[in-house]
Amino acid sequence: MTVMDPRDRLIVALDVPDVASAKAMVEGLGDSVTFYKIGYQLGYAGGLPLVRELADAGKKVFADLKMHDIGNTVARGVESVAKLGATFLTVHAYPQTMQAAANASKGSDLKILAVTVLTSYDNEDLKAAGYQLGVSDLVTTRAQQAQVLGVDGLVCSPEEVGNLRKLIKPEMVLVTPGVRPAGADLGDQKRVMTPARAIAAGSDYLVVGRPILAAADPKAAAEAIVAEIAQTRG
Ligand code: C5P
């Protein structure tokens, strides 16, 4: 991976209920944050046009829409998200879905990230859903499929980063949620790493929501994470 500005490696999850709160947060964070994630909560509350607005304002946007449908529908959806000016878009890591998304994003600046196995799933959940593989084998299988199918990167838990980094080619981007600065409230995240450890393990981008959104001073919280990234060899 080319050396990136540490600031550009922090993606702030705009997990807020409405566009006005999102805009206020972006305004307050100012130049300390260059990359935002818009997911279900804000996206379905009228937040999708914000992708274009933020892109036009020089920010990058990760559209965390976790698509999964028949290939044709995925392809058309991917084309629409590319037109919004998003930088990253997530799809679930099913071969047909990944193939359709990777093909549809060609020729645009949009990069497709595959979600291997949701981090809320354990082996029992996979069994109940009809899978024979456990979490770790399914993550490995899907990561390899993603690489073969031309997907640009993966969303993975901090615990998986180290192994995946060894398994896949360096050009594939690894994006890691579940990041908590030392001493921060865990929220509902169970397996967490500090920013420094996640970067050292091989993560390219860190997704951080509540430790910044709920901080008394969100800008200072974001700057502290960027400083930690800057001090770490990744
Ligand atoms: O608030 P917090 O830092 O936990 O936010 C993490 C963000 O990353 C949320 O938007 C969440 O949906 C997302 N995410 C996650 N775990 C995954 C995939 C995405 O926490 N496996």
C-alpha cells in the first residue's frame, strides 16, 4: 500500500438519526476528518444525497449499504452508488454478488468492499443459518473468493486483520471497525483493538463511530485517534 496521510485512514461512522445531526457533526469535525461512513441509519433517513454533498466538499464517503440481491439488481445499484461519488461500498461476500459488484464498479472510482462474515455471528449462528463452515474457515474462503473475483477490499474485525493481511494480496484494502481507544466505552462491540494495534496488525482504514460521536469533544477525540495512527508503523 502507498503511504497515506494518517488522517485519511480514519473513517468516522455517521451513525446519527438525521441529516441535520450528520451535518452538524461534519461541521464540528472540520478538517480533522476526511472520510465518513454512511450506513443504514442515516442512509434510510434521507442521508444518501449527503454522499454527493460530502464528495463535492472534498470528503470521501464509504456507503455501508451491505448489498446482496440477484446479480443484475446489485450491478444497477452499484452503478447508482458510483454516480453519487462514493469511494467505498459494501456488499455481502456471496460470489454472485461480489462478481456483479466488481464488474459494475469497473471504470468508476468506486471501490467494492466485501463483508466476509458479520462480526455478530459465531459458529452456532452460522450452523443455525445452514452453513457447515465455522466463522474462521468461512472468512478465509470468502476472502479468497473476493480476491479472485476482483473485489477491492474487505471489512474485517480487528481479530481477523493479521491473518487476512497474510492471506490476500497487499493491494486489497482492509477496513476495520471494532476500534476503541484505550479506556473507551466498548458499547456493544465485544472484540476490540486500539487504533495502534489495528494498524500494526495490517489494517488500512479504521472505522470509528461512538468513541468520536459520543465524545464531549468529538474533534479532539478524532485528532487523538489520528495521532495514534500517525505514531504507529502500519
Ligand atoms: O460506534 P462504533 O465505533 O462501534 O461503530 C462502528 C461502525 O462500524 C458501525 O457503523 C457499525 O455498523 C460498523 N460495523 C461494525 N462491525 C462490523 C461491520 C460494521 O461495527 N462487522
